[in-house]
Amino acid sequence: MDELRRQLREAAEAHRPDRARMLARVERAMTPGRPGPSDRHAGASASWLRITGATAAVAGLLVAGGYAVASATRDERPTHSIAPPPAPPATGVDRAEDDYLRADGLVDPHSNRYWAQSNVRLKTREPLTELTVELRVTQTGGVTDTGSWRSLPAGDFTVSVREEDDALVFRWSLKAGRTVPAGQHVFAGQYNHAEGARDGGDDTFSASATARTNGEKVTLHGDFTGPVADG
């Protein structure tokens, strides 16, 4: 008796079921011929018994062979991903760039019918030992200074605002001995203006910098295209 059990166990371990053939048998069992009017009830009962028996047999063989039924319906999704399309450039942005320095001018979207903020966004791949950023806001009527700010420490810069040649000029100058780290930084000038949508198409900016690593000097110029939205 022990010898018979050993032979049966070895035969079960060596068995490798043909999954495709077994699934085909299940499918055939699930699609019997149409019964006639007089034997529909009997045919339905027989078909149900055939399906149940075939399913149980297949399930037993798959378990004995160490397979999961779900593996026959595995979702074969592609493993690669599709990168999204690049975002379109923002309206009202003008870019200027050089080897290690890039800048753009943008009228802040929170500006309104009476007040506006113009942002000069600066991006540098090198630390800077010298930097001067200048923003010129054209006098289009009622343009008056209401303040300014920058994302870098206030104590690192000398800030001035003056009226010159029909323009309000904001200027930020890095103090001697201070350093601007690599990265993106913002310089913003704020001002009142005459009621209504203000056209900033004649506003300009400039940025002059010196890289710490090799002493290379760069000067960029740009403008602000597009009118301020009429809020």
C-alpha cells in the first residue's frame, strides 16, 4: 500500500497539464448543440452537468500542476510609458538666455484694473558673485511705485526705485561679498496705474551677472509682451 501511494505521488508531481487543451475542453462543454423542443429541459440539465464536471476536472488538474486559473486571463499591459506633450509657453512671457543664465518677464496674473506686478524670473546654473536686475515700467498713465520684493534675502541686495525717461525703474544690485546660489529666483516690481487694462508691451528688463566658477560676465535684455488682463 505504501508503495502504491509513493508511485501515485511521483506521477502527480511529474504531471504537467496542457492548459490550452483543458481550457478548450471547458469551452466545448459550455457550447453544446441545441436541444429539440421536447428535450430542452433534459438537455439543459445534461449540459450543466457536463460543464460542472469539466470545470471541476480542469480545476483539479491545474491545482495538481501548481498553476492558477487566473494566469490564463492575465492582463498583458505594455510596460513602457508615454511622456505627456510639453506645455505651451505662457502668454505674455519673453525669454532671454545665455550659456548659464536665463530670464523672462511676466505680468503677474493677480494684477487688476488699478494695480499690477511685473515679475522678472531669473534662472542660473552657476552661483553668481555679481548680479544687477533692472525693471523698467513705462509710464502709461498713473504709474506709481507701491513696493517691490525678491525671492532672495533682502539683506543681500541694494534696492532703488526712480522715475526716468517716462518710466518707473526698479533696480536690485547684489552687495559685495554676497553670492546668488544656482537655481530660479524672482524679482518683482509693484505699481498702481490708471483704471483699466494696462498694456505692458513697452516694459523691459535687464539682468547682468558674473559666474563664480569662471568669472564669465553675461547681460540679458527682454520685454513683457501682451496686455494685462482686464480684471
